[in-house]
Amino acid sequence: MTVVTIKGKINEKGELNLKHPSFSPEEEVEVTVVMTEKHSYDFSDLAGKLSWKGDGLLEQKKLRNEWE
């Protein structure tokens, strides 16, 4: 058994074409597809609920000064 990892892109038709020099014509292969999901957090449930009375610029400067 040989394991080959190839990254590809699924086209607009939903097809994935794989070409690799080690593939022999008409050879039976087993393909595993791992799709990474894009997670984006929905912050709308926090809108209007967070309140902070501090000065953002001042706090940022304090944090930067910690590194000096």
C-alpha cells in the first residue's frame, strides 16, 4: 500500500480531479476526502450586551508597555 496526500480544489460542478505521476492507468484506488469546514462565529448574540467604561487606547498602551 502507498499513501499519497494531494490537495485539490472542487470545481463549480462539484468535481475533484486528481493527477499524479505515480497513478497507473486503470488501477483501482481508495480515496478519502477530508473537508475542512470554515467556522465563523456569529457575534450578533453579544451585540449591545458588552459594556466597558475604560479608555481603549490607554489600555492598549499599558499592554504594549508591559513588553518593554
